[in-house]
Amino acid sequence: MGDPTGFLRIKRKQSGYRPVEERINDYSEVETKLSDGDRQAQASRCMDCGVPFCHWACPVANVMPEWQDRVYRGDWAGAWAILQDTNPFPEFTGRVCPALCEASCVLGANDEPVTIRQNELAVIEKAWQMGIVTPQPPRKRNGKKVAVVGAGPAGLSAAYFLNRAGFSVTVYEADRKLGGYLRYGIPDFKLDKSFIDRRVRLMEAEGVVFKTNHRIGSALFGFGTGGSGAEIVEAKDLETSFDLVLLTIGAREARDLKAPGRENAGIVQALDYLSLQNRAIAGERAGEKDESLEPITAFGKRVVVIGGGDTGSDCVGTANRQGAAKVTQIEVLPKPPEHRPDSAPWPLWPTVLKTSSSHLEGGERLWSVNTKSFKSGEGAKKGSVDAIQLCRVDWKMENGRWNMIEVPGSDFEIGADLVLLAMGFTHVVQQGLVADLNLETDERGNIRTKGSFHTSNAKVWAAGDSRNGASLVVRAIADGRAAAEAIIQTL
Ligand SMILES: Cc1cc2nc3c(=O)[nH]c(=O)nc-3n(C[C@H](O)[C@H](O)[C@H](O)COP(=O)(O)OP(=O)(O)OC[C@H]3O[C@@H](n4cnc5c(N)ncnc54)[C@H](O)[C@@H]3O)c2cc1C
Ligand code: SF4
């Protein structure tokens, strides 16, 4: 521990965002950076508390006190060496992780926690800048071949560790580019896609083989995914050509809202909306006449986002950038408390009100509101959504369960030209690959894994959201790493 009194003298200072009036006109990352000196001061706030609960809370088990100390001393290479032992992709988590660690930081028990996520990002970006993140191919190959299906964070993480351990790894990805929801879900203003390309180039130099536009299995899969023009590879061909097949295909079955009027035009899944915008920024449509790549624009429209979570917030930020006339985000659950509730004492993760950079850019948020129906327009607008009919709800605890009760006489209407459904994901897409391989699914509809990562087919394993359900980038990375460790032990 470099500075035993840092936490007493120095206050938490966040990186901050670019001004709203500037960032709303582009899709570049909104978060700014602190100077090296400020960053080192922030790292000095780590108390080296003895029992670092941050380490316990972090799914990849980063050892924060050790690398905070190196940052404080200006030893960026030393900090990076420790960080990369546990986290293969700090440039992704440093940008988009909700920082589960910070909710458990011991300093956070009676002060503001250490800026762990932003310190993590500073370490990895400094390491790239210093040229010390270089390819580390294995010294020799072990003759074993593994196919990874799906190049989201779980698949990339598994491929990274398996390849470094000497396995020959081929990653099959149905979409045009690699990254899964890192690339086609999370907006560019949170994660610039060049950082995925930079990491992929490094993994290629280490020997990982990536095959994009290769869809495994018979059917199209999930919302927000491309791959309709991809080459189709039979799942059984992989089973015969590889020693093991690891599925990391995500949980891409989006929850729908079966309310009257749902068939009207202008009601779309958030993922279709967000991914088309990301594809447009990447220039994927340029030179092609593919209508399916035409972005859905919110320009001049009254936008209603249904779902108060992170995907909904990404829709708010995108709609504001596209020039929406008005943006309203609605959520059926009550407004969360602003501070940690007694039901989630430190060091547990608390559900508290989250105000993202997108919320600060404009729009209204409503809680405890349920959708009753969608109304079509008249005349030229017939068949297209024009309004959404809502009511207020109360939540009451009955027999140990929360029940939603409609508030009598509370019906109201909001005008809407574009409705974005951002209500989360139910499970892995079961048509196509999962059905082709006859894999068992669990009670939540995800791929059932037995013991560790084995599915009901001994040669096929699964990791990430496809077996755990929709979760977080850091959990997908952790699961990909754990699957790789289990494969190394088994093969
Ligand atoms: C809009 C949005 C915003 C999010 N924001 C955040 C955030 O800020 N922070 C955070 O921590 N998490 C966030 N998440 C969640 C996070 O992105 C996911 O939990 C994570 O990407 C899951 O990783 P995965 O590798 O398991 O699956 P995915 O990222 O879903 O990747 C699965 C990959 O498999 C491919 N695939 C599927 N089927 C096949 C097939 N048959 N053949 C070949 N390839 C196939 C898909 O094309 C895809 O590339 C967000 C999610 C969304 C949708
Ligand atoms: S990966 Fe997430 S939880 Fe882990 S140290 Fe980084 S910000 Fe914290």
C-alpha cells in the first residue's frame, strides 16, 4: 500500500462526460479521462483493507489492492501485469462494467468507493499506449482442436485462454464482425468498436482462427443479429472435426409484449433498433442494397422506450442522437431508492436508481406504469402506432410475493410514433443449433449444463449467457475463462 492516508485526504473524482451539447451530436464515447496525476491520486484512495470485498464481488476476481498500489506509484506496467492475470479484456470491462466491485469496496462502507472501473480502464489503455500488450502465442500446440461457436465476450474469453494453453481454436461467428453484443448491442458512445478490433488483431496474431459469416445450425437466431447471408455449417460437421465444441451463442430471445395493437408498424425490439444503428456507424450498409440494414430512425418522432434497464437507457441515448422529438422511458417496477436500502447492506449489490449519461441528455422517465394497448393512427397513419395506452400500478407484498395491482381510474395515453421494446431476454434461442444438437434446456430455457460446462451431448459444452441467461459482459468473460480452464483439465 503506497499511501496509508490517501483515503483520508483525497475525495473520489470520476472521469466525467463530454458536455451534453457536444456529445449529443455524435456517437463517440461520452466518458472523458483524468490526467495521470489525478488517476494516481484516485488509486491512492485504496486502503489495502486486508479483506478486499471488491475482489470477492468481481466475477473475474481482479486483485484490486495490488494494482491500485502500482498505479499510485506510477508503475503502469506492473499494474497491467497483475490485472491481465485475471482479466483478459479490461478495455471492455473498464468501459461497460457496472462495477460490482465498487458496491463492495470497504471504503464505500462509510465514504465513496475507489474508482476501480475507471482505474482499470486507465491501466489497460496505458499498457496499449506503452506497447506492452503484445501477442503471446503458445510455445507449442498440444494437438487438440476446439471449436468455439459465437464470438461475444464469453467466446472470445474462452478462445483467448485455450489458445494460450496450446489448443488450436477456431471461432465461428454468424455475424459479419466479432464481439456479440459488445459490437451489435452496446452503443458506440459507450464502447468504440475499434477497441474490439484491436483485441481481435492481437488474438489472431496469437493464432486464434476466426470465421465470421459462418452460422452453425439450421435457423436464424435472435434479435439484433445479422448472419442471414452467412454460410451455414452443420453442427455435426463440427462434432466430427473437433475434439470439443463450446457454444457461447448468448441468450438472444428477447421478451415481447403481447398487448392489443402490437402488430402496428413502429413497434420494434430494442435490439433490432440498436444493432442497426451500430451497423450504420460501422458503414456496414455502404455499397450494399440490403434493405434489412436500413437503420430505424427516431428523427422527429415521439419515442417511447418500454423497459427501464440498461438496454432502455441505450435506446434513450440513441434516440436523442437521432433527433427524436420527445423520448419517454417507462418501467413497470417502482422507482428504485436513491441510496442503498436496508435490504441490501454493504457489501451486497444494491438496486438503486441509476442515472446514465444517456438519461442526462434528455427525456422523461416514468415508473410503476403498465402498458395496456397500442393505438393505431388514422388515415395515412393507419396500421402504424400513434399512441400507447397506459395505467399506473402499485406493488403489494402478498404471501411472500410482489403482486402488481392496477390503480383504478389511472389510465392515460402517450403519443408515440416509435415504440422500442427493451424488456430483457428470456433465454437462449432454442430453434436452430440447440434443437439440431438435441440439447436439454433448463427450467429457465437456457442450455442445461451438467457438473461444469457439459451439455446433454458429451462433446458439446456451453458457457456465457447461453447457459446462465442474459447477464453482464464481465460474467460472460469469467464464464468463458472458467470453461477454458475446465476444457484444459479435461482434454
Ligand atoms: C443493448 C445491450 C446493452 C448492454 N450493455 C451492457 C453493459 O453496459 N454492461 C454489461 O456488462 N453488459 C451489458 N449487456 C449485456 C452483455 O452484452 C451480455 O451479457 C454479453 O454480451 C453476453 O456475452 P455472450 O458471449 O454470452 O453472448 P453474446 O454477446 O450474445 O454473443 C453471442 C454470439 O454468438 C453468435 N451466435 C449465435 N448463434 C450462433 C450460431 N448458430 N452460429 C454462429 N454464431 C452464433 C452471435 O452472433 C453473437 O456474436 C448489454 C446487452 C445489450 C443487449
Ligand atoms: S471487471 Fe467490473 S467488477 Fe471487476 S474490477 Fe473491473 S469494474 Fe470491478
